[in-house]
Amino acid sequence: MLKLNVTNETSRLRAVVLGTAKSNGPTPTVEEAYDPKSLEHIKAGTYPIEVDMVKEMEAVAAVFEKYDVKVFRPELIEDCNQIFTRDIAFVIEGKFVKANVLPDREQEFEAIEHVWSQVPKENRIKLPEHCHIEGGDVMLYNDHIFIGTYRGEDYSDFIIARTNMEAVEAIQEIFPNKMVKSFNLRKSNTNPRENALHLDCCFQPVGKGKAILHKNGFLDESEYEWLLDFFGKENVFEITKEEMYHMNSNIFSISENVVISEKNFTRLNTWLRNQGIIVEEVPYAEIAKQEGLLRCSTLPLIRD
């Protein structure tokens, strides 16, 4: 049995599910695109190809091996995008929560059944059907759970609105001792530079009491200001719209002192090193074309 434990984004990682880019399927059609960034690359003929993405993911697997992290991989489904394991489930404390994702992604969850079944039954949580949530919107910070959502009346018009307020309320009920705070995110079906697909596309804690933040990702300036005050302005690295587009806030922490980051994130990586953090650089620019990066393709199971 797996004894799960995750209470924040930065404690020492011991076990993780890393997605796979193998048998990723053909390039989607314009109609099949789930997000504006994939759409942009489908139209431009620059959508990533499997062999490049497999290489990128193996570079991450090698870093995990270096730091002695136990890695689980999904079972292979032919012609299916299984890169973004963060979408399909997430761990809070000792509980494994199955995300309610877009219906045609249900089989991605079935591919991690071998992990799910190792968790004691009482710690497996399936939310009611009307609660929409994806792991990219769930950010843990010890006593706090930060959740990205979209509160607009037009929620159902946005295929990129993945977490609703019903799910936020459900999480609060399951974890009554946590302070759950939701953030209203900016959504655009058509412009990737104006779209925060998940909370981790515009915010992530890193190191000791520090955070990466992008102001425009938040619809309510007061909620952005709240985060700024919470971490303290001097501890926050503000990313530009262009850096948000390239997913600079979507790096992944192995511990408070070690992060995996994309090798082209020059400004961010320099700042991280100035904070005394070891930056393990990997190539991930091809996977980033699907509006997901390192945090999106990892599902932490156990942290110290």
C-alpha cells in the first residue's frame, strides 16, 4: 500500500507519477484542440511531434533518478495524449482525489489504476459529478489550499474553465482544517496570452516562502494583491505576459533547494539560483506548446 503525503509544493519529493509521451496519437485537428495554445500550433504546423516530446520527458525522468525519486508511469494507451497527469488526479495530505476532467479524458485516469489501487480505499476520493476540478488548479501551501476557478456566468462557454466553485466547496468540506482560498482566473478560448488555463499557469510557490506570479492571470486584482501580501513583494518573482505564455510558473520542485525548470527560462533560472536554489535545466519547449509544462506532467504522491 502507498502511504501518500503531500501538504505543499516544495517539500522533498519521494514518489511521483510522471506522464508519458509515447503513442501520443496524431496531431489533433483544429476542432479537437482543448486550449488556445495547442490551437495556435496546430494552425501554424508547429505542433510537437512524439519523438521530441518523449526525449523531453526522459530528461525529466533522469533528473528524478538522480535524486532517488520513485517514479510511476501511466499504462500505455494507444494514440492517447497521456502527458499531463496533473490534470487527472491530485494528492492532498494522505488522500488521493480523482479529478473530474473532460469526459473524453476518462481513460487517462484508468491508465493510473495501478497507482490508485495501492491507496487504502478510505483515502480514495471521487467528487460528485457536478464538481469540475483539475490538479493544475490545486496548489498546496501547508495550512492553505489555493484553488484556481472561474466564477463567470459564462463558465460553460469556456472549454478552458476546468474548475468550478462547487468543487472548491467540496474540497473545503473534505478538508475542514485547511484554509481554502479560490482565485478567479482570466480565460480565453482563442488568445493563449490572455488565458490562465490553470492556477499553476500564473502562480506557484517555490523555495522557502517565495513564489512566481503573473498579475494578468487573475481577473480580480484584489486576489492577486492578496497573494503579493501573503508572500511579501520582496519574495515574489513577477513574470511577464510572454513568460506566462511560455509557462515560466509551471516549473516543478523536488525540494525547497532543487527545482526542475525549462532551459530557456533564463531570467527565472537566474533568479532561482540567486535564491540559492539548484536549477536542473531540461528541454521542455515542445511539450510547452500544449499549454502545459513540468508541473502539469507530474503528479506528486509522497513528499517528506
